[in-house]
Amino acid sequence: MWHWIKPWHDWLMNEIVTPRRLASQSQAVYYRSEKAGLTLENQPVPWCAEAVVVEALLRLPPTARHRADFTLRWPGMPPVPAEQIRVDEGAQRHRLYFRLPVPAETVTAELLWKHHVLASVEIVVVSQEQFFRELRLELPTAFVSLDGRSVAAQTFVSNQQQGLSACGVLRSSSGLIPLVDSGLTATFRSVKTGVAVEQTIPLTASQLTNREAIVNASPPKLPRKSGEWTITWACGSRELAVGRLTSITPKAFHESLRLCDTRFMVVTDDGRFRVMKQLPTEGVARAGPCFLLASRQAGLAGLAHLEVTLRVSGTDKPIPVFDHDFLVTDGPTPFAPGLLDIGDLWQATAFELRHRKTLIGTLPLSAFPSAHLNAEGGFSTPPDFTWTSAADDELSERLARLMDGK
């Protein structure tokens, strides 16, 4: 009797029971690609990948554990048998592996047990045109090494730079692994002479397997001459970004320095620190100047040797009190070299800021003078006073009060 029923039993298990058991379970199907010994997880497959590996995690009944019964197919391709089947931890699930060539375009692959479809997965393929269209280099920035510091700049002083570098953020929504073949370069080129220095940018495995990476180029030492340089980032023959660097002479740097504003750094008798536009006449223990210095050159970073002198009444020669090297940029940067005891300033009239003995600006210690009218309609002559931006603000405020009638 059993011999008569067994063929029907086998047919029932193979065609009805086992397929229904497999179809009723949740199927997990993943894919990854391989390139240059690297594995790309959860990323689109680049056109230049070496292979696609599809992995399926299934709970298989004993009647469906033969590797040859599982295949993977997509349109226009014959079914590919499973390359390997492994028992997962705890022997509760099995892992199936399929190794496939890279499809010419995005396809939907179907996982089959015999002729029954168990699951499907969409394999997204990135073409060469799409990769280069999406690849971009953002925030291209040049850096100048000055006195052991690396400063972002567009302009620098020719005899001060101790090295140049450039960096940027390389991004592609489809991953950076194709750069293994095409490469990335940065070219430093002199606009005046046409001399070019090209540098190939190496990428690490962790950078290639991600969608973005910070890249840096540090060329050999460039000539210390004034002029303009371009920095061109390229992938193969495709230009990604172009930056510019300008080298100026020390004289041009000196002439570009300007004083934006002035302040006083004050320590009161009770030990509090304050920043003020005018120096109070009492309650001050220590005081010092603060000069807001900038350059007229756009994007400049340069070192200026600054000297602060004290102008004292009764003498024509200023007294040096502070001497520092200072990093100047194109934005107002506070230069506050230090504080002095208030007793040392009792005969002083002003702080002076100098660069290479050239006066840049003055910070008067005396309060703003007032013009006193007399009964005849005239006014008494105020004492000598050095005009500053703070004095200009005070004049505008007093004129406004006068116009309002207050």
C-alpha cells in the first residue's frame, strides 16, 4: 500500500506543502558588490564592479535543503544556481549565496526553489555616466602654513608661507569605489608662468567604501614669488572644482593693513574684567589697548610684527611697551597685547600701533573733549586730541542729541 501512496506523498510535499511552508515565512534577501578586494554593503552596484553577491536568509524545512534546488534569475539571464548554503547560528536558519556578474542596468532578481518564486530583490546598478554626473567636490579650501599653523586663506604673503595645501569634501550618492580606476588629482598651476604641479590623491579603503570623504593635497614647496595660482581638482578628464590662491609682496601686505576700531581692556579695582570704548577716570587698576586690525586683501592670512608704543606728554619719542607677531586676516581681529598698571599711564596721552615703524592707528587715553560756548557766542579751544572711530561714534551720538533738542 505504501509503495502505491509514496509517489503521491512525494508530489504533495514537493509541490504543495514545502512551497507553502517557504512562502509563508519572511524572507530576507540582500545583495552586495565586490571591487578591488573591497566589499560594498548597502550601496548601489557600480558598473565597474567585479561581481554581485546575493545572500538569502531562510528557514528551510528538511525537504528543502539541497543547494541545487535554489536558483536566482532576472530577465534576459538563465537561472544561476546557489554557490553555497550554510547553516546559521542555532541551526534555525540557512544562508544561501549566489555569485553573479554585474547587470547592465537595474534589475529585479527572483529567488526560486525549484520553479517556485520565494522572494525578489531589486539590484540597483549605477552607470558610468550617472557616477560622474553625481560626483562632486564641495568646500574646496586652500591652507597656508604660517609659523607652524595651518590657516585657511585665499591670499598670502610670498616670503611667509612655509607650505601650501588644499582640501575638500568629495561626495557621491552612489559611493566612491569607481575612483579605484579613474583616480583623483589636484593640480597647482601658476597663472603667470604656466608651471604646473600635479599630485595624485590616494584614497584609503574606508574612504572608497563610503559615499563621502575628506581629501587633501600637499604639493612640493612652490616658488616664493608673488602671483596667482589655480588649484584644479579632477577625476580622470572631468574637472570637479577650481580654486585660486594669490601670493602678494610684503610691501603690498604692509600697505593693506588698516585699523577698524579700538577698545580698552580694563580690570577694575574689584577685580572685574571689562571691555570699554573709553577709559574710565576712576575705579581702574589695570588697563591695556585692544586694536581691531584687518587687511584690505580679500581672504588674506599673514603675519605682522606689531609694536605698541605709549605716547607721553612732554616727550616726542614714544615708549615701546608691547612687541608681538600677530596673524592678520581680512576680517577685524582683536589685537590685545597686555595690560599695564594704571599708575604707569598717568602721564600718557595715547597708545600707538605700529608696523615696521609705520603708524597704523592711535588709541587716546583722554576722554573725548567738549567745546564750551562763552557768552559772546564763541567757544574755548579744546586740547589736542587724536581722532579715532570711537570719537566719530561719539560725535554722531552728540549731534543726534543736539538735533533732537535734548
